[in-house]
Amino acid sequence: MASSTNNVKLGVCTIEYGGVDLGYTKGGVEVEVATETYKVMIDQFGNTPVKEYITARTCVVRAPLAETTLEVLNQIMPGASLVDNATKQVTTVVEASPAATTEYILTVNGTNYSYTTDGTPTQAEFADGFVAVINADGARAMDAANVANDLVLTARVSGVSYSVAEAAASTGTFDSITETTAAATGAKRVDVTTNVSADLKAIASTLKLHPVSAGTDLNEDFIIPLAATGGALQYSYKLDEERIYSVEFNAYPDDTQNGLLFKVGDESAA
């Protein structure tokens, strides 16, 4: 392989855990992979190893999270539960008779989501297509679902509204885009139990790090299929310092994939 200065990379990353974007960080996200080995020695060769075996490999991601919201705390703390009296915005998008081989584009909070129909589209296929496109975005403001063949968008965070509109570049025209439930503020609280004897691997989720400079190129992603954090937090209330959740994620081997610990690059590669 020819050397290239283009392969020298800098920059920050986004961090997604369990399909949820954990937001901004402060101080840089660190990845540490450690490998332990056992060196076999025999008398005839003195202290020179004649063989060496891998005995352990570990992977740890340390992330200083700057968005210290209740939703983030609930996501990263085992044994936590969110008590939420606020209301989530719900928007219903209807397209009863989608046009064939036509690109439809929705703009949500300035982000475009595009779906192109096939030659014989149905209302259900149309809704399912947008559900797949929207829910693939870890930074999305809402979750998408097919409800009675309509596209229903529900905010991921209660009390926070989002905008939805047909993009100017959309070739297809939606029948209607209606806010069926408005966002409303309300009291929130996170309750945290001791959660003694909890199996962290059993509640582990996928952790993804994506370099911001890579844009839509996923070949630089760092992915841990099974990651969990014990929930140790240390932060200060100071006048001249941001409140940070310093979280440590540990990787666990995936039994269904020959002990897969982590992977680097585009998951769609086959």
C-alpha cells in the first residue's frame, strides 16, 4: 500500500450508544485496546520466549459527556429509570397513493430524509421506507414508526419540539404533515437504584464512534457491538468549569460472532 498524508487523521467524533446520540463531549473521547500474552520459556533457551499466546484482550472507551441531561443520565446509568411528566411531540405524515419511482424528501430540524419509491409503491411500503431511513440516523430528533400505514414521528425527548416540512427539493408531494400532539414541558426526574448483581453484559448495547471529519464515510467508524458502563460518575458544580459526565464503556465479547470484541470501518461491508 502506498503511503499518503491523506491517511493521517485528526479531529473529534460523535458518540452513539444504544442508537442514541449522547451529544457533545469535552476533552476528547479515548479508546484503549490492551492485549495480554503469556510467553513460553524453556531451560534450553534461557529467558528467550520460544512461543507466545494471547491470554486476554480488552477494549475501553472513555467519553467525557458535556450534555448532562436527564435523558443522557438515564441512558448511561444501569438501574436508572426516567420519571417524565412532559409530553412528546407527535407528527403524522400521510401519503395514501405514493407516486412510482419518485423521490420524497422530509426536512426535520434542517436535516433531510429521502426515500425513493419503486415502480409499484404502496402506502405501507412508503411508510416503512421512511421508517428505515429516519431510524438509521443516530442523531435524529424523533423516532419513526408505521402506524396504520402512516408515517408517525415521535420526539425522542419530551418537552422539546421539532419542525417537519416537505423539502423544496422533494419531487413527490405529501398528502399531509400534521402535528397530532404538541410538545409540552413538565417535571422530570431520574431515579437510580443500587442495581446490585446486575449483569452488565446482559444490558450491553452497541457503541459507535464516528469521526466528524469523515462526513458520511463510515470506513473510519469504531464500533463495539456489546458495550456497557457500570455508571460511575464524577462531576463538579463550579463557576468556571463545565459539568461533565466522564463515562467509561467496557467491551464484552459477542458469543454469537466468535467472540467479536470491536470492529473498525463500515458495518455494511460483506
